[in-house]
Amino acid sequence: MLDKLEILNEELKKLADKYGVGMAQIPVAWAIAKGTLPIIGVTKENQVLDAVKAANITLTDEEVSSLEKTADSLELNVIRFWEKEMK
């Protein structure tokens, strides 16, 4: 699974570099672009600031589509064994 995650991370890094943010902010922006409101746990001030940066990123339709295609092609299932898939 790690080799697949590295491929996805490469795509996230490209967008993070483009927008001048950390890689962790791109999945949050991705989720927002898909019409969701991610619930982010924070315990430090810098995590709040990172969440604000992520909320201010507007990914293009092409960028969202590219991330979706990459993720789908990797067939990653990252649900932990104790989590239930939401349907």
C-alpha cells in the first residue's frame, strides 16, 4: 500500500507546491471542492492556521478530476478495520 500512497503523495505535492501550502492542506481543499465540510481535529495554533490556508485554496475542476483519477486508479482502501464504511 505504501508504494500506492507515494504515487498519490506525488500528486498532492505538485498541488501543494503550486499553491504554496503544505501537502496536508491539499486533501482538505480536495474535500471542500467536492462539497464536503471536513471535520479537522486540532490541538495546536499552527494546525488552525493550516486549516484556514486549506479553506482558502480553490482547486480547479481539472485538479479535482486529476486527484480523483489518480486515487481511483490506485484502488486504495484506507478505511481502518474498526471503521465502518458509510453508505
